[in-house]
Amino acid sequence: MKCKKIKAPKGELKKICEELGMRGKMELGPIIDVVNDVLDDIKRNGDAAVFKYTRKFDKADITSENVRVTDQEIAEAISSLDPNLVEVIKKAAANILAFHERQVETGFKMDVGKGAEIGMRVRPISVAGIYVPGGTAPLPSTVLMNVIPARAAGVPRIVLCTPPRADGSIAPVILAAASIAGATEIYKVGGSQAIGAMAYGTESIPRVDKICGPGNIYVNTAKRLVYGQVDIDMFAGPSEILIIADDSAVPEFVAADFLSQAEHDVLASAILLTTSEKLAEAVYEAVDRRSEKSLRKEILSKSLPTYCAILVVDDMEAALAFSDELAPEHLELCVSEPDNYIDRINNAGAIFVGNYTPEPLGDYFAGPNHTLPTSGTARFFSPLNTGDFFKKISVLRYNEESLKECYKDVAAFADAEGLECHASAVRVRFEK
């Protein structure tokens, strides 16, 4: 299956970037209407609405008696798995926890003179909500990457929702990962109804402070609509990878990494920027050959010709400029001297350095979070991290001497804004 192969002079790069960035910009109006109805129903009717939509969309008979996964179900799930897989999940979890524990913030205090003190206290949120989609395959990596940062932050209650199968069960690997990661409770609810349940709370499912985790267009729309009622992680779009390579790159490696993202879904984007026409030709041939043998050939037949491209650029300067304009979710540097370029990259969700740092290493095992900003939002969003599960509280402590030192300045500010009562609140302490 063919992707685009383009000789891309500097003058054309911005236009190409804009065209590739249009993927997924679909009209959300009808979806918003559907999701709003679901959310309103849940707000009014709680469990009854959640279970109604679960029967409708997941074909599962879930009630208040069986909606929460039991300890016995978790134990049976773990015992049913290959012990080697359980060990792999534990190793990955340990790597992810070690990385995210380094992100823990402790706050600070500042002495500003005459007994005055200001500072910041850092507190974890009380309840984190994690959504893990069902879809065509269970995603234990999603469980680890969303639950573990909350655990590292010290969140005392971590609620996980995931769609049940038709028989009311959850994939064993999801339950194993949730237990290993540290989820405190798991509910058999998926789709926009799970987002509504966590945002508003029902008789069986607690209201959370923040909802994290990927999902389909209905889940993502629901997260947008409840933002403000709760916090959310980010506005996620289709997956993407940008690979910058020179003639030191290995064509088969690059092609395999290229396809690792293109296989996600029909809107996924994979782009190779290279200064080498020889490499471009070799990768083009390898992508075609490998995609024909892929188990996800049907998806690749749509994503490759539409949102994937191999671009031959004039020089590395052009490649770096394109990268910062695109602000990719995943950026691979398959070049001979990558350290010459890392500090010049300003916009990317994650950077994978060298020929032996493939993107799936970050998806599953290395430790940094794989929940990354997409669709150009790496210009202002960061990967999911421990700090996403903290809230920060400012603390101010002045005494009579330190307030007397500055009260006239504070009052002058208030007067300038026409807020007489503000000014009086400081003057009353020192003026008759």
C-alpha cells in the first residue's frame, strides 16, 4: 500500500504541514447533540441511565449489584493470564512509577521580610477518574500510563471505568494491569455514559475531580462537555509520528516505526522527513511491502494514502522548522548526531533519540507517559504527568509590621481600580 512520496522544497513545507494537520477536523455538531442527551439523562437519572446505555451500546446487563469489579474477579483474572505477561506488566509498571515519582512537587515558602511569608502548598486531588476504552483490543498500557501518575501524586481514590464485554466481564489483562498500577476501584461502564457517571456521580459510581484517558469521538466529546464540572487531561486527537532521518538511518527500522503509528486508525498520521532521496526510496518500498503483510492491512489501506507521507527536504534546517510547525505527538530522530538537534526542538510530545529508540518503547515500557498531546497541541500541552493530579494552594502570612510596610501601596492599587472597599480593608487596620 502506497503513501505519498514528495520532493518538498522549503516553500511548500508549510502548506503540506497545514494539509496533514486537517485530519480529524470533523463536524462535531450531531455528536455533541447525542452526547448532551446522554449526559443530561445521567445527571437526572443516575444509575438507571448508565445501565440503560450500557445495555444499548455494550449489550451487557449491568446493575448496581455487579457494576463494581470484585476482588475475586481481579484475582481470577490475574491467575488466568500467562505469568510471564504478568511479570512484564509489573516491570513496565515499576519503570513508569520510578519516572513519575521524580515529578512529585513539594511546594515552597518564601520569607519576604518583617515576619511576612508567602508560599505554595501542593495537594493531590481527592478522586481521579481513569477511562480505559474497550475497542478491538484491550489496552493494559493505557491503564498503567493513567493510573500510575495519580498513584505517584498520592491520590487516595483512583476510579477506573472500562466497557464490559457482552457477558458482563472485563478483559483479564485490564484487571491485572489496574490492580498492579494501583486503581482503588473498577467499574464496568464505558462510552460517554462512563464520562457522565464520573463527572456527575451516580448511586454506584463516585463523582471524580479529574477524568483522564483516551476514547472514541463520543468519549472525547463527553470529556469536552463536562470540562469545568471536572478537570480533564487533554483534548486527544488521532495518533501521529514524525520521523526525521538522514542517510545513517536503517530503512527497515524507519518503515517499521512509520507503520507502528499508521496502523492505529484510519486518521493516524505518519510522516518521514529526510535529506536522503536514497533513504526515502528504500523506506517507501519497505512501507509498501510491510503494509501488505500487516494484520491491520485494512486500516493501513486508508491511513497510508491519506495522512501519511515521505518528504525529501532540502536540509536539516527545513526538517526542524517543519517539526516545530507540526508539533508532533511522537518525534523520532534517526540521525547520526541527534544531540545536535534535541535542544532546537521546542514542540513535541515525546522525542525518541537514535536508531534504537523506537516509538513503541515509549508506548509500553520505558517509563515516560504515552498520553501525549496530538494535532499540534504540543505547542502548549504537555504529556500526562504526576503534576496533573496535584492542585496548588497559595499561602500568605503577614503580621502587623509587615502589612504596615506595604498597606499604602495595596490601597493605591485598589483606588486605581475603583474598588474602595478593597482599599478600606487595608486602611482600616492603620488609619482612624
